[in-house]
Amino acid sequence: MRWIQALLPAVVIIAAWELGAHFLFDPRFVGQPSKIFVHLLDEIAKPGIWTDTAITFWEILLGYVIGAITGGALGFLLGFRPRLARIVEPYILIISAIPKIAIAPIMIIALGIGTQSKVAIVVSMVFFLMFYAVFSGVKQIEPDFIHQARIMGASRRTVIAHIVTPAIAPNIFDGLKTSIIFAVIGALIGEFIAAKAGLGFYILNASGAFNIDGIWVGIILIIALVFALTTIIGIVERRVLRWLPDLGSGRGGL
């Protein structure tokens, strides 16, 4: 039943789009779902589109993992070092405020048009999101909980494992889920600027050829990547945070 409720809006939108392409607007400019679907089937039968998808997926995954680990680690460190945080945080804020699309050409010039520059752009997108997610989570922990645990003889490792980690776990997963979208955006920005392969490169070529169906095929595959990564993170989140009532029961809201 939940799947039906989730898919119903999409079905309505696609049906309205199909009817509009027949009676209201020119499908050459906005596409037509039935033709896009046929073109999608034609493309996935070719190895080229799978190569482009694999390259973009690898760029996203590698940059996502590096950015999440490094950003989360720094947020964790500074969360417990308030004096150091007061010195470092303003610089992190300034750097994070720089539009990544502005520094993307610099990264491509420095690292080339291959995978490395795209990974670097993704890292720059994910790093700051994870830093602030973990940093804010650590700062919200009541110091009294930690002090009481240490008084009762808990080691630093025990405190981190049984107090700190459960407390910041929701923040970590919020950061991970938010970062997926920005990781995809980062990879596509790099591929739009300069690339030899990837879904961004595929969409750019389709746009240059005025192939509206090809553009939509690229967009559909990007959506599929986002959906797959978000689903994986959601499954891990439900297992790790099963002690939370709304996640453990699979129901949220009031």
C-alpha cells in the first residue's frame, strides 16, 4: 500500500506529461515519456551507457567516502577541542562558503580531466556537510554524561563507543543522506566542465546534438544512482539506529 501511495504521484505526472506532449506542447523541446522509455531501452542495450554510469558512480562513491570520513573525523575532533575549534572553525566556514562551481575549474586544471578532479570536487562538496553534521552532534552531547561515566570508571574508548557514538549517530546519518545529493551534483559539475566520459558528459553530448530523449535518459540514470545510494544508507540507518522508535518500527510522524 505504501508503494502505491509513493508511486501514484509519479504515475499521475508521467500520464499528464504524455497527454501534454500529444495535445499541448511540442515534445521535441520537453520530451515525451513513451519515446524516452524506448530510447532508454535502446541505450541500456549498449555498453557505452553502462561505462558512463560506472564512471560517474565511481567518482561519486570514492569522493563520498573520502569526504565523509575526513569531514566526520575533523568534526569529531574539533567537537571535543573547543579551543582548537574556535581557531579552525572560522577558516572552515570561509572555505565552505566558496561556491564549488567556482573552484571546480581550478581542480580540473590542477588534476586533469580524468577521475581525480571529479573525485576532488565531490570531496569538497561532502566534506563540509559531514563536518558540520558531526561537529554539531558532538557539541549537543551533555558534558555531564561523559563526566559521570568517567567518574564511574569508564575508559575513553568505552565513553566513545557507548555514549558519544550513539548520541551523534542520527547526525551522522543525516549528514550522509544529505551528502549523497551534493556528491552527485559535484560529479556532474566536473563532468559538465571537462570530461571524457560519465553521465554528465553523456548529457552534455545529448544536449549538443539536441537529443532531448538522450538528456532525459541521462537524468533517469542519475536519479537511479541517487535512489540506490539513498536506499542503501536508509537500510544501514534502520539497522544501526533500530533503537530509535520511529526508525525501528518503520513508522514516523505523530
